[in-house]
Amino acid sequence: MLRRLAASSCLVVTALLSLGCAGSGPKSDNVSQQTLDADYRDCESRAYVSTALIQSPGEAADKQEAILDACMKEKGYKVK
């Protein structure tokens, strides 16, 4: 069970890293890069935790992206 979770987590991280490099990140005018990075990590963590039990890597990545975008919007960022 743990081995399966670790393998799927690894796939999800790889997918997210490739998606993260392909797209543009959140934008905000009056926020430091350090604050932006901390907010992004917080939202990314929420997305990972919320999708940890999804078996399909593609489905997990899609849901993680949606959760991440919604979280950043809640924090006041504009997401492309």
C-alpha cells in the first residue's frame, strides 16, 4: 500500500513539475516574491493532500491544478 502511494506520488510530482514549467504562474502586483512563493507552496501542499488517494496520475494532476488555481485565487492572485 505504501509503495503504491509512493509511486503514484512520484508520478504526480513529476507531472506537476512538468506542468509548472510549461505554464505561467500566478501574478500579483504588490506582493514580494518570497510571499508569492510561500503562498504557492501552501496551495501546492493543499492540492497534493487533497488528491493523494487518486489512482490515475492524469486525473490527479488535473485536480491538483484546479485546486492550486482555486487556492491562489482565494489568496487574491490572478491565475492565467
